[in-house]
Amino acid sequence: MVKHPEVRRGELLDCAQALFLERGYERTTINDIIGKAGVSKGGFYHHFSSKEEMLEALAARFAEAAVASVQAALETPDLAALFRLNAFLAQARHMKVEDAPQLRAMFDVVFKPENLVLYHRLNAAVVAVMTPVLVRIIAQGKEEGVFNVPDAQAAAEIVLQLGASTHDAVARAIAASGTPEEKAAADALEERLRFQGLAIDRILGLPDGSILFVEPGSAQVVMAAPRP
């Protein structure tokens, strides 16, 4: 039976994710993925042009899962915008902790200095998924008079691009893993994320502390996740 292209694509991503976690991204080859998925090279290249493109697709899929997991909160008509936003951010934090080993395997690759271009590709893939959701929430908050922003689209894009500003702090935390500086680097990352939450408050015109962007210890959990 011929499988639907989206089903086959999903199976390839599942196989790649399992292999990346088991062996590490750099030690996994396209031939390994092809063998595990039971497809031809032509079948692989019909869906993906490279291993890097697969990693980009995995990042987008993670973001889509985060959106899907809070769909009820996003769709319920009588919820206030600030509640929706904090519910969405809370679920994203929960998924990061729950999927810490997979994220750590990805982080070890994309936060290497030589992979800066790949990092920006992955960030763009996540932003593309998250932007429409955030625009809806911010537009609602603006209508409610809770968010003081001139343009919901611009505000959403600025908020999401703040994530890219943590690149160096994450890279330092990864580099310090397994060294005496590990805890200090993870603490510095967590402090950076708390400041990012404060920046979002200011962008949206909210009182400080309205947005809960990071929970105590969450950065340490992700950074301490075992490597493949």
C-alpha cells in the first residue's frame, strides 16, 4: 500500500529523531535514517534535501505540538488574553522539561559556533509556527485594553525574536556542562530568561511580573538532560 506523503514524511522524522537521540545528530547519517525508515534514497530526497532540513522540520514539529497541546485554551471564547498567553507559555515550559533529552541533543548541535546559520534556520522555523498564535492573543489583549501595543503583528514578531537573544547564554551553559561552572552557567541562563519575561511585560505594556516566562530550576533540568 502506498502511504500518503505526509504519513511517510512523519515516519522519516520519527526515525531521524530516534536516531539523533540514540547516536547523536553528527553520528547519524542519511543512510542510517533511510535504513531505519525502510525507504529508498529517492524516497528520502522526495521529502528532505538534507539532514539539516530534517532538524529544521523537527523544530517546527515541536512548536506545532506546543500549539496543539494548548488548543483548548486558545479556542475557548471567554478566556482573557493574559490568561491565554500565560497558559501557552506554561505548556511550552512543560514540554521543554518533558522533552529535555531530545532538546538537549538538538541544542548540542545547533549551539556550536560553526552551526550559527543552522540555529537561525531552526529559530525561523519555530517563529513561523508561533507568530500567528501570538498575534491572535496580542490582538485580543489589545481589544480588551490589557495590552498596550500599536500593532499586534509587530509586537508578536519582536517578542519572538527576543528568543534569539538568548543564543550566547544557552551556548555558554552547554559549553559549561560537566564542568565546575555548570550550575553558575545554568543559573545565568535562567536569570536571562527571567529578564526576557520582564522585557515581554514592558513590550506589551503590562505591570512587571504579569508574564511568567521561566520557572525556578527549569533551565537546569534541560541543561542537565543526558546526552545521547
